[in-house]
Amino acid sequence: MRATSPTTVGREIEVALLADALTGAQQSVGRAVFLVGEAGIGKSRLAGECATRAAAAGLAVLRGRGSATGVGTPYRPLIEAVCSRFRTGGPPEVPELAPYRRALGRLVPEWRAAEPGGRPETVVELAEALLRLLAVVAAPDPAVGHPVLDRPAGCVLLLDDFHDADSETIAVVEYLVDNLASLPVLLVATLRPEPGEALALVRAAERRRVATVRTLGPLAAPEVRAVAAACLETAPAEVPPAVVERLVDGGGGNPYLVEELLAELIASGALRPDAAGRTAAGGMAWEVAGDLTASVPATVVRHYTHRLDQLGRTDPQLRELLLFAALLGTRFSVGALQSITGHDSRTLFAHLRTVIEAEFLVPDPAEPDQYAFRHALTVEALLTGTPLPERAALARQAAAALREADPALGEDRCQLVAELLLTAGDRAGAARNYAEAGRRALAAGAAATAVLMLERGHRHAAEEDRSAIAESLLGALAEAGHLDRALALVEELPTVGAAALALDRRIALHTRLAWAAVVAERAADTRAQIAAARTLLGDFADPAQTAALAVIEGHLALFPGRQPPAAEEVPVTPEPVDGAEEGRGRKKERDQGEEVALSPRSIAERRAREAAEVAERSQLPVVACQAWQLLAMLARERGFDDADRCLERMLAIAESHGLPGWRFEALVRIGANTFMRTGDPRRLEQAREAAAGLGSQLAMQRTEALLAMNAVLRGEHDTAATLVARHLEAAARMRNHATHRYLLVTSATQAAHRGRRREMERALLSFEQEAGGTDSLLTPVMLGLCRTFCALLEEDRPLALAELAATAAWEDAHPNVFFLAGRYGLRPLLDVLTGRSGRPELTAVAAAPAAGLVWNRQFLALAEAVQLGKEGDGAAATRAVEVHRAGGQLFPMAHHLGLRLVAEAALADGWGEPVEWLREAEEYFHALEVPAVAGACRALLRQAGASVAQRRTGHDQIPAQLRALGVTSREYEVLALLIERPANQEIARRLSISPRTVEKHMASLLRKTGHQDRTALTRLATTLSPGG
């Protein structure tokens, strides 16, 4: 007889569903399937069959399992799944995974880079990294995927017992579910229908129609008969009817219970092989040899208690070992069990072999040093059938043994000891261990798990420990984004008595919550927490304690429509000389009187500067970095010199105190400023190196988005397209909204700077839909740097002026942090050209700090040339243009557009070398395929009486036989590139279009030419080439 049925019975619909999902994965149609049902109903068996079929088809299988005792270990099921595939060796060596290696190191520590530093990766970053890894693992092409994976496309991620997964794993799975559709990946997870985060995710995914959910019900009587027949190795008709009736009544249609009850019937002798041996059909014959009702335990608990007692009579150590193992959970490590039992290795493994033969345990296939109970019901039954006093004593003994073996309680043992102590009745000890597990999770960046552990600790804590645990819980809630819960909890903290926190710690809590509130742009909550902290500080606080509050207040001054900090609030001031109270009072009155006369931003800047000085003197480097960052933001309006000095100071502090996150923040801001001042991207590239060192995908996306815009302005369109394509979809998936919007505007700007309105409008439509209207701070970029230039490249001067007017109107009504949108450069040039402004207006603009930015400076130089020409100083005007030409390689499109514009004025006013300038501009715009500007240049050349070369259009270059078939210029460009046999991604990169657009052009070429495949098109391209 078999212990379990060798076939899956009664699940034909689910088997077909999984088979279809596997086929979809091989065809790059990703899918998520959740199997929901009670313990023992057959979820894991279906998942196992799916894994077997996937492996047989050559798909990669990654399998992990949730654990009730491992819920405090972030990402445990995912760690197990990835390790099941990559237990040895490093991650696949492909360029696509390079930015994600550090995040993947969270799942496989051996993959982490050797260099220290950096901050813990966010859940979203790890989720995106795992998504990229799955895509690489599933890739059918060895050049794209892992070089040893020679198989059809597709992989399967199986997660058993998902109801026991930690919060971080659940968040990652939610991300995967929402982003699998176009990937060759199948996600299958099993879970019980128990209320919790996992089930909530599954139901939400089902409502959004991004996952398939199957709820497994009990087997019907014929299916129970089939299970019994498979176990008894006979035909269904040969199973005694009385046996079937008892299995139906006692097992409730649960396959696992049916198999367990059947095993007990045989073990007790109530069911035995018939003396006849075999049936006519060749199967085993069975007969009822006793009272089935009397021999079968009334419940599974009694059944397992009976089996446990039988084993204990053989050897009492076996019973104790099984109970210790059950206290450790459905899965446990050999090391933990050996620490508790004290057995030497030989004795321990001998006992384990015995209980495996008794069908209690099985070796865990995913972890060589772990064992697992055959089913979760086994653990529940063993513990339920053990008297409470004995269970408590065993749990106390186990907790003590684990702590003695490992006083630091490494890995996930801190939570395990907490649960053992809770079982033992030591709630206070359990609370302290839960709290420690939560603090470790928070330090590792797993805020959701930290909240879970700390809440458990807070719930069970003794009175004297409750406030300290609440303090840690407040930090975890703020970090996890649960600001409302944190604000409610801080109000519950005792303020007097032995349980009250020390004054400094209460002040620090309110300050931390104030910072969380200001980051969330919740001004009222920010002010309330600042007020609470100041009340505790009193009138004579140490300036070091108020420095952080001053920085937070300064950020309030940046909120649109917010009131400045009240003048009567105590500002940060240097320490008083000799501590004289009277002197302090006079200084306070003097400072307040001075502040009344200052603007809100000036007050904020003054306080932030004092806070920076105090923070540096008091060795508070994070507060100092916050203060200098705020000062840089406030100083930018006056010019970039002051802002850069603030950022350089911030950088020095971050480097000297080993703060890599703040170092990156300083570098990326310095890099952005340097680019605007000089056009030099090297400081941004340094920031990119810092982002790579941090291992932060969000930081890398932010930096490379800035570099992409840099590349657009510099005319490096291949580079810009590559950077945008690398991060656009990932930023959207990771909900990195600010960077995603910036990438969309960058993509639109790239199209605009090549005169491609349709591409620009598509990108801007996506931007406007995500930004939710025109309140985005990127609106002036969209109008002044994007739409305006598209209009100019279409030779629509009135539309360009209208776009610039809309830009100016928006900037007048909103705070502005961008200075390249036309007000200080292009608009003055167009206004001078049209006569709408003259010398006074040009002089006023040139005096603004933003006029010194290199992008603006080129247009202002040309505006000065035009104005000089209007004033009759042609020689000076010509020199100004020549200076512009000498340095014009930085921004080639803007440079040549400026020549085209100024040449028209030079022709009209009779100065300079307009013919030479127009020829240079015409050559550039013809090569860029901007026919409107190239045509305008040729028209002006004819007007000047100069000869004009005949230009062939892109359409003229298409061979006649293809023109007759309706092949477009862009389709011909795609066809011509096929000679080199590039991949679609390479074609997209070289033509600055998306891979999907390449696919559309390929499909159109196949249809128009009548060829059947890409190989045929390649032969056609070779034939039509000049050398073909």
C-alpha cells in the first residue's frame, strides 16, 4: 500500500488550468494562479504536479514556502525559491541584472558586493530586481538569459503556504502579479482561506482580474473511493463499501485526512489484505477484519496522539524529539533541534530516520539541513493532543537551550524563542524577543515585518517594557508609512511614572514624527509634533535639540500656500555667553523683532543656517545634511553659487561621517546644478557611481533620468533613448512617480527636439494622465523646453510664442524650480527678433542669476547680437554670433536653431554672414530630418541670392519597387538595418524608437512585401543594398 495517492484525483479543472498557464508562460504570456483551500485539501499536490510538468517541459522552477515561525524573517519564501535554483554560483552574468545585483543579494547573501555601505533596498526595488531575474531565467536565448539554460522560454515561481508569508514577501508578490502579463513567467501560490494580508492580496488581485483564483472544495464520494483505490493499489470498485463510507464520513472529502484515516485502518488491523491476494483485474484484494468505527480515532488529534504514544513506547526520546520538532514549526533546522535535544549527530539522525519511516517527517527538498512534517495538520494535531503543562515545559526548555547555544539569537531565532516563551507562558520574555526581532527587521529595511513583530511585543509586554517597545514601534510605523497609527500611538504613551520615557527620548519621538509628517506634506501634523517637542523642551533647551526642529520648520516655508513659522516660536540660536538668563531673554526678543520684518523664506533660511552650525558643532551629521540641503534649495533663487556651496558642505559632512545616502543626495543635486551651469555631465556621472554603490534602483533611475535629459539637450539621442528605455517601464512598475514623469517629459522633449510631434504628443499624453493636470512642477519643462521647440522646428513662430507665454503664466502662479524653460533665454531672443522688447528688457533679463546658465546663455548671446544689429553696430553683432559659433558644439540643435533665427535678422538688417550661418544650419537640420527648418533655411538662402543644393528626401531614397508597395521612409530604415542582423532592441536604439514600434514596422514590411519571415526580409535588404 502507498502512503499517498500517486495520482491527483478530482482536480481535473485545476490541472487543466495549470497546464494552460504553463503553455502561456512558454509563449511569454505571464500569469498568476492562486490555489486556495483548507489544510490537506490538495493545494501543494497540485503545485507539485505543476512543478513536475514544468520541469519536464524544460522550464526553470523556483520553489519556496511560507513558515508560521519564519514570518519575522523578511522575504523567507523568496530566499528559498531563488536559492532552490541558484544554490551554487552567482547570479546570471548578464548586463541587464547589473543594476539589480545588490538588491538580489538580499535573497542570496553571497551575491552581495563586497564593499560595505549603502542603505537597505526598498521592497519595490527588490520586487523589480526579482522580476528582472525571473525574466532573465526564463529567457530562451542564451545570449539574453543564463548561458547554461538551454531550454524553451519560461519559468515557474511556486510559493507554498503563502498564508504564512511575511509582509515583505506579500508586497513583492503583489508587485509581481501586477507586472507579469508580458513575461514568460508563471506564479503559482497556495494558501489557506484565513483572513490576513495574503488572502486580502489574492482577493484584490482577483477583483482587478490580474490573477486566477481557484478555491478547492472537498472531494465527492466517488473521488474519495478513487483516492483509496490508488493508495490500496486496486480498482475503485474493489474498495470495500464500508471502508469508503467511513473515509467519506471521517475525512470530510479532505484528501490528506482520507489518506491518514486509511493508514490508521490498516495499521490497526481493521483493514487487511485478503488472503486471495489479487483481484481479477490484477489489483490487491482487501477485506474488513474488524470494527472500523471502533478502530479509527474520532478525531485526527486523537489519531496522532495514539501514534505518538505508540512511538514513545518504543523509545521515549522519539516522542520528545517529535514534540520539540512540532514546537519549532512545520519546518525546522537540524541545528536547532540538536541544540534543544542535546543529542549527538549519530543519535539525532538515527531518530530522524525512525520518525521518517513512521511517516511523520520528510527531508525538506529545498533545504538540505532542514526537515518538514508531512503536513501542517500533523503539527497542529501533535501539539493539541499534548497536555498544556507538558507543552509549556517543553517550550521553556527549548527556548533556554536555543539561547544557551546562541546567546545572540542570530538569523530568525529571536522570533522563534519569542514564540516558544509565549507557549511557555512567559509573556514578558516573549515580548522582549519579539521587540528585538522587530528592531532587527527595521534595521534591515523590512519596515512591515518590523511593525508586525513590534506590535506583538507591545501587546504582550510587561508594564515596565511597554513604553520602550512602543518607542521602537513608533519608528517602524513612521518608516512603513503608517503615520496616522504612529500619531495615535504617541498620544497613548504615559508621560509620568516609572513607565514614562525619558524626556530626551520623547522629544526625539515627536521630532521624528514631525519629519515623517513634513515628508508626507502634512503641514498640520508637522506643526502639531513640532509644538509637542517644543513644549517638552521648554524655554531653555539645548540648541542641539532644536536644530532638527528648525530644519523641519524651514521645509514648511517651501509648501505652496503655507504660512511661515510663527515669529513667536523660539528660533535656533547659538549658545548664550556665560549662560546669562537676562542676556538670553534680550537676544530672544531681538531675534523675534528682526524676524517680524523678514519674509517667510528668509526666516526659514536664517534658522536653517543656525541649525546647520549647531548640528555640526554638536556632532549631528544627519541633521547637518538636512539643514544644508534645505539651505541649497532656498539659495537657488539667488543663484547657483550659494546653492552649490551649501551642497558641497553637505557632501563633505556626508563623506566624513560615512553617510552614503546623503552623499548621493548631495552629488545628484550638485550634478544637476553643474549641468545647468556648464552643460558638463561629469558630476552627474559621479552621482550615478554613488547610486550604484548604494545598490538603489530608485537612485539609479533618478540619476539616469537626469542624464537622459542632459543627452537630449546635447543632441546625443541614442544615449537618451537607451536611458529612457532602460528605466521608463521599471519606474512605472515601482511607482517611482516623480522619476517616471520626468522620463516621460524627457522622451517627449527628445521627440520635440527632432521635430516629431506625434511622438511628442504620445509621451505628453501619458505624462498629463499620470501628473493629473497642470499642477506638476514639470509643467514649465513640458511647455517651454518641449512644446515650444517642437513648434519652432515646424517653423510655427506664433505657436512657439504662445507656448512660451503659457510657460510664463504658469511660472508667475507657481513656485518654480526649473530655469531652462525659456524665460531667461529663448523667449528674450524671440521677443527681440519680433520687436516686442529691446535693450531695457534684455538688460533686465541678463541680470537674473538664471541668465548665467549655459543653456540660457547661448540664446541671450544671440539676442544681444540681434539687438546690436538693430542698434546699427553690425561689427559687434557679428562678433557676438561668431563667439556663439565657436562654442556651439555643446547643444547642437539649439546652436543651429539659433543660427537659423539670427540669420534672418542679419539678412533684414544687413550685417554678419547670414549665408554662411544658413548653410551650416540647413546642413544640420537636413541630416536631422527636420524638413521645415531645412526648407526655411533654403528659402532664406534663395532670398539672399545664394545657390542652394538640391536635397533628396527620405522618400526619394526608397527603391522604386518598394515605393510602389507603399513602404514608408521609416520602414525602409528598419529594412536597411536588417543587413547587419541586429535584434529589435538594437534597431530601436539606433532609430530612437521603441521595440514595439520596430515590431509594428516588421509586421508591415512582411505584409507589404509578401515575405513570410525575418530571414526573407534580410535577404531582400541585402539584395537592395548598394553592394548587393
